[in-house]
Amino acid sequence: MRLLYTDSTGHHMPVNFRICDKSEGKTKNDYILEMLIEVLVWGLKPPTPTKSVQTLHIPETPKY
């Protein structure tokens, strides 16, 4: 499972990932939340995260 950052031109860049291990008993949402929290702690400041099937796209913060 990948967490992607999407810039204002639509280019996607992977910023985090997880290998899903069913023995951990976690859902895809659990993994996504873990990854999102990690990148926020690292300093990524997305305006709005959006989720697609197995990838979370984080749009670039607009520059004014």
C-alpha cells in the first residue's frame, strides 16, 4: 500500500508505504492512518488528503 503526494500539476510522488500483513489484524484504513500520521509528523502539510482504492493521494498545498 502506498501513500502518494500529488502536486498541483497532477504528478504523484510516493511518500510512504506499508506491506499489509493480515496477521497484524489491521485494516487498510489502519495502515493509511498510520502512514498519514507519520508524514504529518515529518512536516508534510497537505490541504486535503483524498483516498483512492489502495493509495492515498495528498494534493500539494497551493502557493498564493
